[in-house]
Amino acid sequence: MVALTSIVRDGQRLIAALKDDGYPHRELFPEPPHTGEPVGVHLLRWTGAELEPVDLVPLRMRGPAVFDLDIVSISPADPGSTRADLRR
């Protein structure tokens, strides 16, 4: 995970976890490219016992492990923010 934040979507608080492919690990992720889940913003819900996946907002990449920072901004003060995409 590169960054974490929380959002409210459909009246429930979710965790938005930004994930890139910057840290491959052959032992944790034996299948190539050794990076686990897909690149993007993973929306997760806390059940009281564990985090469960809710949605995935895929992101474009400029290279193998660098986010296109123009679309990753999720600041509510930024009029070009992708926060609305996370609430869809």
C-alpha cells in the first residue's frame, strides 16, 4: 500500500487504500509479477473482525510502479479530485 485514507460512500465509512506494483515480493506473492492485488484504489469495509473488499477503482500507470499523480489526488479541496469516483 502506498497511501490510506477514509471516505464515506453510500452512508458507510470505507478505507481507500492506494496500491501500486512498486514492491514485488516473491515469497508473499509467488505468481509473477510478484505484486499481489491489482494496481488501484482498493475500497475496504471494516466488519468488526476484518477488512473486506468492497470495490476497486483501477488507475493508469506511467511506468511499472509509478502512479499518474494527476488522477490520484483525493483531496476534497481539489476540484480535479477522484474522490467522486470513489463514491460512485
